[in-house]
Amino acid sequence: MFLRVRRPRSQLAMTSSVVAQVFDGPGQPFRPEQYPLPTPGPGERIVAIRCATLCGSDVHTVEGRRHEPTPAILGHEGIGEVIAAGTGVEHDLGRRVTWTLADSCGQCRFCQQLDLPQKCDDLFKYGHASLTDGTGLNGTYASHVLLRRGTHVVDVPATISDAVAAPANCALATAAAAIDVLPDGVDRILVQGAGLLGLYAAALLRHRGVKSVWCCDPLKKRRQQVASWDVTAIHPEDVGKIDECDAVLEMSGYAPAVADGVQVLRIGGTYVFVGMVHPDSHLPLTGEQVIRKSLRLQGVHNYAPRHLNQAVDFLAELGQDDRLENLVSPPRPLAELSQAFEEARSQAWLRVAVAPDACL
Ligand SMILES: [Zn+2]
Ligand SMILES: [Zn+2]
């Protein structure tokens, strides 16, 4: 097997070991561990993490509202540098990259015929797998992650900072996937929820020239943030004042909001479900409403590789932008992961960042 190793920028990455914060289950402190740096197999890359961000789904896991196999290295959002590459992907060595949340086979009908590689028969998702799965280096709350052979890797231009790039492979790429399912010609769109997913979607829609974009959220700070993207930010109580939309994107995770969204949809409009990835999501909606309004309902879960390309393109087109920088906290050292989760729960930032070699 051909293997090249290049001198990495990160001090931690220069060691021959991996430092990780292991999750043993809700209510238990993260456990620091060291592992030997593995040798990548064909098509695999080892990435030294430069920055990782705490997704809401990880907060749910740590709080016990979502169940993952343990022990595990959580974390799926991140950016890093390829420090070792196996046969076939040697050209990635030394690149500063982001990667798809999931590893897909490229062969099954979901991958080849249905344009749903995120539902691959042989799907693997980073940050959601046990230490016993593969090398165990499956998450970004570590100094290194091992990227499997079917993972789509995208170069991150130097103009995009680590903090801005880190959440791109989750919230921003998912926002791009949600927009991808909209019919052509929609120019009046309501985004429900101004968390990171909703903010990205609203900003991306305006960036692509959609004329009228509303975004509703009960939190004033979030409305202020999304308003800086030339989006009309409103309180959810005022959604009924909108004079018909072509499409509504559900990005709040809050099922009762569907009633308001459906009310403002025009006849023949499209409702896209993205945020309610939890069982407490029974819809306040009748079949009759869907039929009489001739609505199109669409679910979007995760994304395909092209959506990650679109996410990085969007960030590259914006260049250095304080509005993006201000969404993410200054990175804490990885060793302070528990404190980082406390900070994430405080909702002071849309994303809290950790970095293996961060200094506060
Ligand atoms: Zn995420
Ligand atoms: Zn597949």
C-alpha cells in the first residue's frame, strides 16, 4: 500500500497519537483518551482537526434525548488538514478540507438511481458510531478523524476561516439540499426558524436572488442576526400577515408552526420539512388541507455531495464576512469539551467551537 505523510501544521497532528474526548453516555463526563495514529487504507484519509463545532444533535445526544452507540467519539462538523492518505487519494495530502457527514457506497440504488446517497444501503455517519466501528476515529471531537473511502471531500479556500467552515458540512449543506428541492421560479419564501439552519437557508436564498424571503423566530437576537442578510425577520405570531408564499421551509423543529406555514402557502405551494428530526412532530394538518390547496410536501434529511460543494462555494463567494464569523464562538481547547457543551446550551452562539490546539 502506498502511503505518504506530510508534515502538518498542527502541533498535535505531528504526534503519532490521537487525542480524543470519548462519550460514554448521558450524564457521564467526557473521557480523554489517546490512541495510536492508524495507517489509512485504500481511499482513506486521516484528517488533523483544526476546528470542530457542536451541533444541536450532539447536544441532544449528550442530554440523553437522542441515543447513540457508546463509547463513541461524537462530532460530525469540522474542518481539518489531510495528513495521511491511502492509495487512490494521495492527491488530497496536505489539503485543508471539509467532508460529507456520511460515507456512501456509490453502488446501491440510493446512490446510483435515486439521488439519495445520504440514504445509502451501506451508510456510515460520522460522529454517530461506536469506538468499535472501524478504527474508532469516527468523530470530530478528537485531534484526528479517519475519512472512509466513499466520503466526498471538498477543498476549503484560504479566504474561509476555520470557524466559518466548520459547520458548513452539516447545517449549510443541509440548507442547500432543502433549497435544491424547490420548484423553479419561486420568489416568495418563508423560512420558519432562525437557528443556524434557518439563517443559512434564508441567507443563501437571498444570495441566489430570491426576491422576498421572510424568516420567523421567537428570539429577538436571532431575528436581528438573520435581518442582516437582507431577509425580512418577523416574530412567528406575525406569519399570518404575509400575503401568500410560494414555498415554506420548516427549520424550527417545532411541529405546531406547520399550521401557520400551511396557512400562508399559496395554492400549489411547496412545504419542505427539514428541522423536525424527532418523534415529537405530529403535524397539525389535515389531508383535506393538502388536497384542496394542492400542496406539495417534501422531506429533506441530510444532503448529497453536490450540496457540500454548493455550501463551500457560497462561503467562498462571500469571502471574509463578519456576519458569518459572529455565528461561531472563539474555539475552546478540546480538553474543555464539557464546558463547550455548557456554552452551547446557553445559546449565546449559534455554534460553539472546539479545537485540539486552541489557546484561550
Ligand atoms: Zn450538525
Ligand atoms: Zn450506496
